[in-house]
Amino acid sequence: MAYKNIIVDIEDNICTVRLNRPDVMNALSIDLLRELGEALGEAQKNDKVRCCIVTGSEKAFAAGADIKMMSTKSFVEVFAGDLFTAEEQAILRIRKPIIAAVSGYALGGGCELAMMCDFIIASDTAKFGQPEVNLGVMAGMGGTQRLTRLVGRAKSMDMNLTGRFMDAEEAERAGLVSRVVPAKKLMEEAQKAARKIAEKSMVSVMAIKEAVNRAEEMPMTEATLFERRLFHSLFATEDQKEGMAAFLEKREPQFRDR
């Protein structure tokens, strides 16, 4: 499929989607988000794809939502049209792991998009922020909700109310990103992580993603029960038998996603 706002590459069981609107620092238009959702949806259906990476340029992952697109819209237009909802849900429906590889600016919608992914690997040049307050609005794709769950109330309030940016070191310390690497090694490290995931049983990988995501939404008693039942269910798979046999036989497992 031909895309205008993203570049898609599939190699070694990894689908890499690069945001590609360099003239506006990868600002997130509806068309870009729709294309991203479609590309990830195709990756979900492709049995050869076992992990996805979403990235931007060295200068900007995405510097925000497309302000030009939004500036003249009315309340009725954005409310009745449910701006961003379908595009966000398309990304969140993906069951295969998605890594955000972030360099440069990840602001507003860019920060929110990174948080929609399963974890973030950031370059040492990355800057995260929710500066929508400077435009007389607020975050609308998870910037007050996912950010609060990831970094806590105090830092989320600070970033959303003042619009200040968080650098990569603070983002790692706060729990927003999983690791920080030199900018020149960002894609190398993201691909290394993706390849590691691609080696695993896709059945257990998808179960893990589902369980971790439920951790934010359920009381501990219900969440641990949900986790335990998924754990139990994996004993019905061939991959569980293979994984444990390989461990006991001191060899690498050959998972078949069954």
C-alpha cells in the first residue's frame, strides 16, 4: 500500500513505520494518523511481522498535532466528528508489541503517540512535553491520563499546566521511557529490542501485552487473577511445552506460535 505521510519497511520480522512530514516536524494530521493505524493494522495481519517500531526523524519524533488543521475548527466539528478517537483506537487495537523510538521533539500529540506504544526507547536528544496549554487547549489523546499513570500526578500536573519539556534523562528517571541511548544508536537499539521480542512465542507476547495494559485499569486483586488465568491458559500451548523442554535440555527454543 502506498502512503503519503509515513514510510513502512518490513525486514527480519520487524515492521518499522517512520513518520514522514519533515516540513512540519512530523506534525500529526488526521491523514498521517489514519495511515499509521492502517500500516499497523496490516502488520497485525501479517504473520511474518512479530514486532513493530514507530519512529520519526532525528530532529523530531512528532512535534505535536497539526495546528493548522485544527485552528479553525469549531466545538461542534471536533465533538460531533469525535476528533482523534478513531485514529487512537486503531493504534490501541494492535495486539503485537509496538516500540516507540524517539529522537528530538515528542510534544503534544507526539508525546501522546509515543505513550500509546508499548514502551519508549529514547535518544539522548529526546524532549517530551504536553504544551497544549500554550494554545488555549489541553491534551486530547492521553496526555493528562497516560502521562499521569506513567510519571505520577505531580510531574503530569507540572508538564500539562506549565507546558515545560522533559529531557530524556528526566523521562527515564520518571518512568516515561524504558531506556536512553545515544542518538546515533537509537534505531540499532530499537531493532535489537524488537528482534529479541520477535524470537519469543507470539502467543505469550500478546498475552503479556494484554496483562500489562490491564494493570492500569483494574484493582490489584482482579488484575492478578486476570494475570494468573492468562498464565494458566498458556499451558495449553505447544510453545509452553517447547520453551520448558528447551530450558531443561539447555538449548534455544523453537517457538511455532501454537
